Amino acid sequence: MAKTKKNEVDTVEEIDKDILVISEEVIRERTYIIRNQKVMLDFDLA
């Protein structure tokens, strides 16, 4: 189990290196209202 936790930590560290800053305008453009709920499609999040 300790090995699994180490791998998870390594993965998190790798993700932290690839942080992207996305403007508020882009987020608003990709946010849709469906049945009175704000949603984002997984395609837009990827």
C-alpha cells in the first residue's frame, strides 16, 4: 500500500507542474445553463 500512496503523490506533483491559467471569459463561454443549472461539458473541461 505504501507504494500506491507514493505513486499517487508523484502523480499529484506532476500535475502541479502543468498548471494552466484560464481567463474568466473563457470559463463563462463554456458554461451552459441546462434546466436552470450551470454546467460544463466534460469535453470543455478536458
